[in-house]
Amino acid sequence: MAMYIFCSSVVERCNDMIEFQYIAMKLRFSERNWRSSPQFRGLCDAFSSCNNEEEIANLLRDIGTLSELQSWSERLEVAKQLFQGKTYRQIAENTGASTTTVTRVARFMEEGSGGYKKYFSAKDSSKLSREVEHKRSEPALKGYLSRAQK
């Protein structure tokens, strides 16, 4: 009987420890659960509530440390230069990022969720449309200026 009580006591302690560890464990994202996590959904909601760049910057500063902001900014710059077709070595030299970081960003550009590609494609299209608009308005502006000078 004493043996049973000892075992029972050990099992209860183990169960208590397991329960404590379960409660104290941080939520870890996985490829299967990150999008559906309430915390991640809240983060997305917070960003979508921002109306301008200043509000986004303020939110980013409140959420991230300066080191995290620097890392995110560096990764975006690495992605930009990858999108421009620069070599890994050039990017590492230009940005100060390690070649490991450059490789990781390149992998996410190829195999990730498409966020980098969508962002840079939109930026590229926006730049292109501004250039086309500028070229369209340039002759009209020259014509207007020449008529105004006469």
C-alpha cells in the first residue's frame, strides 16, 4: 500500500509540473497555425487600423525594439536589392547584412507567402506609372510654357 501512495504522489507531482509547464509555455507559431493565431490576427488588425506612414511607424516603434526595427528594415532592403537583381555578395556589402540573412530573405522571396513579391511588384508598377505619367505630362507642360512665354 505504501508503494501505491508513493507512486500516486509522484504521478500527481508530475501532472502538476506538466500542467504548470503547459500554462507557462509561450505560444509558438508554426507553419500550420501562425495565420489563425488570435495574437497574429490582432497584430494584422492593428496594422490595418493605421491611416498613414506616421501611424505605422509609431505602432512599429511601440511593438518592436530598435534592434528588431533595424533587422526588419535591413531585410526589406535586402529584398529590394534582390528584386533589383543584385548578387548576394553585393547586397551583403551594400547593406551590412550577413550572407546568411541575404540567403534567408532570398528563400522567402521564392518560397514564402508572396509578401515581398507583391510589395515590390506594386512599388515597381507604381514607379513605372509615375514615370509614364511624367512623360505624358512633360510635352503638355512644355507646350503650356512655350505658349505662356509668347
